[in-house]
Amino acid sequence: MFSQIIHYFQTDSLQYWHYVWQQIYLSFLTLAIAMVIALPLGYLGSKSKTVATICTSFAQMLRIIPSLALLFLLIPFLGTGLLPALIALVVLAIPPLLINTILGFNEVSPLYKEVGTALGMDQRQLRKRIEVPLALPYILNGIKLALVEIIASATLATYIGAGGLGTLIFTGLGLYEMSYVIIGGVSVALLSLFAIISFDILIRRVRRHEQTSDSI
């Protein structure tokens, strides 16, 4: 098994990195689209209980839709390739982004806003200097959760021709080549682990900066 893995990297390393690039490209493009949709909605939800209820219910509804089922449902309308994969993965990514954004802004203490208002800040300044910085750790945690789910689920995009590391996994299953399955599965796991560690470090730095600012 180990020799087969080494042989694959010796003969098909360019192909492997092409799959890795497809996985990363699809994942971050999905994340960017989901953030454009979910972050503004989450902010609006933190300002209105009605909007928050609608957004939370919407996010919970999206969570019960299997991404693989959605992929196949989109094929008659959009065909195969990148677009239906993007739509299915965006649907998967929106719930953690939406819920954590609402939670983050709701966790900002009214006391900070009152102090900012007393210092003469308008709504734009309050949002930029107080609300967003204090809500940022929660938002980043939502981004982390969404990205990990996207990276793991993007392997299913292989079913509709969107490429990625899932190609290795499903090719290996079809040919009974477990070395392909191991290479693809371990690579997806490492990408997810790297995303988790990177965002955890970033979140700790943001919180440390907030604590430093509060002490000053």
C-alpha cells in the first residue's frame, strides 16, 4: 500500500496538485459567495427579532437538506459542473455563517454602545469600531465551521464533474485502489485540519487584541 502511494506521487504528482487546487478553489469560492449572502443577513437579524427568527428558521431548514441530494436535484436544471456544485455547497455553508453572525452581534454589550454614543460616535462609527470588532470572534468561528464543512462536502462535487480530491476517492472506490482512497481522504482531512488550526490561531489573536484594548 505504502509503495503504491509513493508510486502515485512519483508518476502523477501534477495531477494530484491539480485536484488539490480544484478543491481549494471550489471551497474558497463557495465560502466567499456564502459570506456575501449570510453576513449582511446575520447583521440585520441581530437588529430585528423578526428577521432573526426568519433567518434562524431558514438556516435550520437549509441544514436538513442533504448536499448530495441537492446536487442531483440541480442537474436537470443546471446540468453538471461547477455551478450546481457551488449552489449546493453555498446552501451548506450559509447556516453556520448566519447563526454565528447573529450570535456575535447579539453578544455585544449595550454598555459599549452607550459609551461610544457618549463619545460622539454615529451609527457607522459604532458599527465599525465597536460592534464588528467585538462580534468578529463569533463571525470567524462561523467562517471556520462553514469552511470545514465545505472542504469535506466538496468531495461530493466529483459526482457532477466539478473535480477536486473526490475524484481520487471515487476513482479508488471504483477501481478498488485503496491507495487512491487514502491519498484523497487524508488530503481532505489535512486541508480541514489546516483550516481549523489557522482560524483558531486567528480567533485567539483577535480576542487577545480585544482584551488588550479593553485593558487600555
